[in-house]
Amino acid sequence: MDPALQELLDKRACEEVILRYGRTQDWLDDYGQNDCFWPDADVDYGFFKGTGEAFVKTVMEHERSVPRRWHLCTSIMVKVDGLKAKAECYGIAVGARDVDGKLQSNMYGGRYLDELEKRFGVWRISKRTYILDWSHQFPDAIADTAGEDFPLHVLDIRDGGHPMYRRL
């Protein structure tokens, strides 16, 4: 295959891993989340330092403790070098949690510094460091926004296997 075409395919595969990370957390897809990291990946979020396998168990337990979560990765940059790649992107994450009987939203903005490896023809994260740049708390406004006069679909995902989830 043309090396330039292979590089584009590899870059796109790395981008898909990074995007799949947030999506599989949001839908509580443990299997999909495991597919983002090599089990022996070196993961450092500050509050967690350990392997990819242990991180997935820890983060998915945390994500199950909130009724709604939302992750966005953007401005993804990838540099491929053979079977290894370095990537960086910005991330925004929002999660709602119960505080004294009312939902409180927490928003975090940061960046992911990743290294990825292609093993057995598959790209996954082999090293990740998360850097928090900012955070913000605010009252959850879903109930005020999606009222009877302006109904919107609102998901309450507390476990995997939600009927609206589609494997992509």
C-alpha cells in the first residue's frame, strides 16, 4: 500500500480510538471502553495511576455513579511513526450528580496526551496522561429546559445496554 495512504488510515484509526473513549463511557459500554486501552497501558489521571485494565474498571465504576455524563474530544492531532503514534486533544466532560436531592453538574476542560500502539493490526492507547485545565460547577437545568411545552429526549443511563445505544 502507498505509505501516505497507510499513514492516513492509521491516523484515522487513532482518532476513532480517542473518540470511542468518550462515547463508550457515556453509554456505559465496558467492552467498548476496554477496546480503547491496551491492558498494560500506562494511565495517569492524577487521581488514578495504573494500567489500562485497572483504569477501565475504576472509571466505569465512577461513571455508573452518576445518572448522566457527556464527553467531547476535539482538535485531535496525531503523529504516526510506524506501529506507534503520539496524539493530543482537548476534552470537555460534564457529569451530573446528586447533591442534597438536586442534580449538580460539573464540567471539566482538559487535554489528553496519548501514545498509541498498533498490535495485531489494532490501534489502542498504550499511554495516557490527562491534564485538567479548568472546571466549573452549575445547577443541572435539564428539568427546566425539557418541559411539557418543549419536550426533548433526555437519557438516564445508569447501566450498560441502553436500548438507544448502537454499536458503531
